[in-house]
Amino acid sequence: MRVSFFHLIPFLLPLQLAFAQGMDVGGNAPFRLPRHVQAAVGCTNYLWTGSQLSFTHSTNSLVFYPGRKRCEVNGVTVWLNTEPTGNVNDATWQMAGIDLDLVNIGILKPVPAAKRRRLTVLIDPGHGGTDSGALSCDGTMYEKDLTLAVARRVGNLLSTNGFNVCYTRTNDVEVTLQDRVQRATRVKADFYVSLHANHANNPQAAGVETYVLPSSGFGGTPDGSRIRGWQVGNRNDYANLLLGYWIQRNLCSSQRIDRGVKRQSYYVLRGTACPAVLIEIGFLSNPTESGAMRTAVWRNTCARSIAAGICDYAVRADSLSGLVAVKRKADQEANERWRKKLAEMAKSKLPADTATNTPPAAVKDGTAVDDPEEEPPTH
């Protein structure tokens, strides 16, 4: 006799209700309550103003906005995989457990080391050759030229700080998305940084944003973004966020408009095996920003901010690796406990003459990787 899913429904329904209440069932509750956020931040209370929910400690702060994916982590905008649900007033507020884990382990917990290893960074100036990218609003500056100019400056700064620096291109040549991803593997990059410039129909759109890959099963930050299953880049979800956060934080420290650490399944993010981010350094469609982008002062400031963010990430990379190892071990142990529990529940529901049958194998949660021949997006 085979045990179907329906045999387990009487047992699973109470567990689903417990999940919905935010309980740490098996250490992997899919939702987190305010008390879990308080524990992550290190505070004993929270402040609800009707328009935002704040958790503040002497060293860390998290701010959430009702009905939005947007949150602020120590003053930096970070877009979650999914918006929190419920209401603070009736004690139903909760956020996705995966988002709190990412913020907590990927941003709040890593500590800087006194010394860091010599790391290899692959800098990817977007576009090139016949692929010119966006054009400035006055029609005189291409994205491909701007990204290369800034990339060279970032690389020089990082080389001075002891990094091994590699590039996807060092002149005006076209490089396919596949070649950019494969180069990261060939040079054994520890992380990958892609540089782009934005363009919008609204000439007033301005600011900087840094993209990381959405977690498996979630769409990008813009509404309606495609939901994908597990991608190669998802193995580095925590490191992606840590790298993106520190780059965004440093870019915004120079009075840039903070559009946030966002999420999107760009080809170079989902296909790169090492931690990877894609930075939109400003809007070529904005007359003020594009005018500033022409100057050496702006380019030098932008490059220094990106390099500083990379350095801030690098000194925390080993600390993060240790935290992720602990998290994954705990997840494996929790999953094993669940498999045993489900097997026990299945046996207890079987007739006596079939109780010794082997329980069904655990099914790995997730979705198949997308068709590799799918047409990649523009980034």
C-alpha cells in the first residue's frame, strides 16, 4: 500500500496553522512575528506610527512600510522578496521568514575581520561594441562608454587595496551575456560586479540602485516580474545581499538618491556561480545626473563609493560564510527531523498489516531550472 498525501492531511493542517501563527516549527517557520524581528535587531520593543513599523537598537534598525516590499536596514533601502502581511493593531503582522533570515544573516550579523584574504573580483562594464546601451538625454554619451570609464577607476582603486582585479572587457568590444558569466568561472572570481546606467521615460527619475537575484520562487521587485525557480546564483543569496547592501550604502553616502537594493533575475545574476550584483549608477535620461556623469569628479566619486562598498563586503565575507554554514547545518538537521516525523505519522495512520512499509521519500521543494535556451534579458 502506498501512502498518499491525503493520509497526512489530518496531521499537516495543525502544522500549517502553526506556521500561519509564526511559530518556529522545526526551526523553519515560513513567517516571522514582531518578536522575531526584535530578536534579530536586538531591541525589546517596536514603534508603530500608522505608516511605518520601526525596530531600533543602538547598532541596528529596521523599518517596514504597510503593504510594501520596501524596508530600511540601518537607513539603506532594501526591497524584500515579498511584502509583510497583516496588521500591527490586531497583532496579525508577519513577514516572510526567508526575508528576515536574509536581512539578519546577510546584513546584520556579519562582523568585519581584522585582516582579509586576497580576493578576486570580476568587474563587468555593461554593454560594449555594437551594443551601446542607453543614450544620454542630449544624445552625446553612451552607457557603454560611461560604464567602462567607471569600471577602470574602480579596478585601479581595488588593485591598490590588494584585490586581484579582472574585467569582462577593457575596451569597446561586444561581450555576450554568456561570456560574461563564463568568465567569472574561468578567472575563479570570488564575486562579480556589473556596472550599468539607467534610463527612464520620466526625465526626473534619478538615483542609484543595486540589483541582486530574487530568492527561489519569488519574482523581482517590480510588480508582475517573472517568478523563477532555483538558479545557480541562488546558492549565494546571503552573500549577494551583503555585497549589494554595502555597495548601495556607500553610493548613497555621497548624497545620491537611494532607490534601494532591488531584486531582478537578470541573466548575469542568475547564471553566475559566485556572489554577484548589478549596479545602476545613475540615470542618463536625467539632465542633471547625465551632466554630472561627464565629469571626472563624478566618476571618481562614484568609483570610490563602489570600491569602498566592495571593501566593506570583503572584510565581512568570511564571517558571513561561517554564519551561512551554521544556518545550512541547522536547516539540514531540521529537514531530517521532519522526514522522520512524517514517516512516523504515515506509519501511525496505516493499517497494522502495512505499517512496516517504507514511508514515501521526501520531495525536495523547488521548481525546475529554466530552459537554458530561453532568450536572456537585456542585462
